Amino acid sequence: MAEVEYTVDLVDGVWTVGLGKKRFGPYSSLETATAAAMGAAGKAEAAGHVARVVINGPDDESPTRDAQSDAAA
């Protein structure tokens, strides 16, 4: 299974979602960027990939979130 990693990052004062070298956004808040990343990770898992979302907050103390464990909750 291929692994994909989505990142949520604060770049120049705006929230973005990253996948590899690509950036998506801007998003108005951490919550909307996280929702977009989780939605994309869910679609990747439905396609048979292992997906992960890493949230890089302004303090870099935000936890890594696995879409699979969130889907089971």
C-alpha cells in the first residue's frame, strides 16, 4: 500500500494543506484546513492508501492525526 501524508501548515500567516511539494489553500482557519486535509486523507484511504495528516501549528506542538484512527472513532 502506498502511503500519503498531508500537512496542515501556517505559511505567511495563512493556513495551507500540503501534499508532497504541492500546496492547497489558503484556508481561513486551522479548523478548515484540517477538515480539508482529513477529507482528502479519507478519500486516499478509500482508494486503498495509508493516509496521515500532520498538523504543524504555529507552536509546532500540534499532534499528528491518523485519518484511519479518526474514522474509527
